[in-house]
Amino acid sequence: MGSRSTAPERSAAPVPRDVTLLCRDRVDVRDVAEALVVHEDGWGVRALDDGSTLQVCRDADSPVITVLGVHRVESSDELERILPDAPVVPTPLWWADTVTPYGPDGEAGIAAALEAAVDLHAVCIVHGD
């Protein structure tokens, strides 16, 4: 009788990608979404969760990046604890959590985040690269 693996099967489903923006200036969710939406003519912003989350969309059915929240980080020790591989950045700073879908729309969202980082005086970290 052959041996049978008891390890759980890995999902073949694509996983969204996290993108972090470490902003030197004070920002909120709306500021981040507005910096992202200017990346492409015709993109828009829609509110989710009563406005606490904003989604930048290519069209009504195609989100490219979602701004989940912005949090103030007071010290470099706190930043290193949360994100050990982060570059050295002066604190305090504002940490913007975003997520992009898998595929071409997500790649467009990552490109928008990289461009928005310049306008936001931020460092953009694409996780999983």
C-alpha cells in the first residue's frame, strides 16, 4: 500500500499583495486615495465600510488598490517591530496600509502606489517582491 501525504494542499488561488506607504507628512485615507487616483484618467474612488476604507477603481467592477487605513507610527523601534525589513525613515510617520488584487489590475495599483509615494513624500514597500 502506498504512502499518503497528510499535509494540507496549498491553494492555487492567487493572493492579493500588500503595499505599505510610509509617509513623512500627515495623511489620512482620503489623501492616500486621492494621490493614487491621479495615476490614470478615468479612475475613481468608492467608499467601503462607511468610508473607513477607500477603493481606487478602474471602473465600477475593477478595483486596482484599496486603502485599508492610515496609522501614526511614533518611533523607529515601533516601525522595526512591525516591519523589520523597512528602510530607515524618520519618525513620526504615517503608515498607509493598502492591498492590490492579483493580476493586471493589481499591477496597475502597484504602479499607482509607486507614483503616489512621490507626491506623498513616502517610501513605498511592495510586499512579496
